Amino acid sequence: MTPFIKKKEVKKNWYIINAQNVAVGRLAAYVSKVLRGKNKPTFNPHIDNGDFVGTLNGSGLAVGRLMIALLENNQNEDGSINIPNELKKYMNNLEKI
């Protein structure tokens, strides 16, 4: 039989997650499980027994914003884009695209 938990017996913990070098979808799936409490054996959909989640190093996950920042800061008048030195090794050492 599934153990049922009462609302006053719910213990909420904090999970701190390092989001660096983690796939966005997998991170989101894990965080949603923790927030709903599905990672606990006492999960019951009608009781809020989820935990609190904090993420570290999550700014690297904003992939769309990275492209906007590259365009805003490195675009030339002719429409070409200068590749920043830090990214050249990932772009076959191209100077501009």
C-alpha cells in the first residue's frame, strides 16, 4: 500500500543544483520532479510535498540571449559578424562570418 502523508508532516528541503555543462531539458525535467515532490516515496498529487530548488551557474543556459549579444556587440556595418577570440577555436579559427 502507498504511504500517505499529511500536510503537516511534509518536510521541505532545499536542493542547490549546479547548472554548468548540463543539458537544459534534463535539468528542467529534474527540477520539475523536485518541485512537485515526485522524487519522494510519499508523493501524492493532491498534496504539495515538493522541495525548494536553487540553481548556480545558470546564465550559460540562455542560448538565445548569447546569439543576440554576439550580434549586438560584434556586427559590422556590412552585416558580417566578428568572431570573439574566445569563440574562434569553436568556429575553425574564422575571423568573421
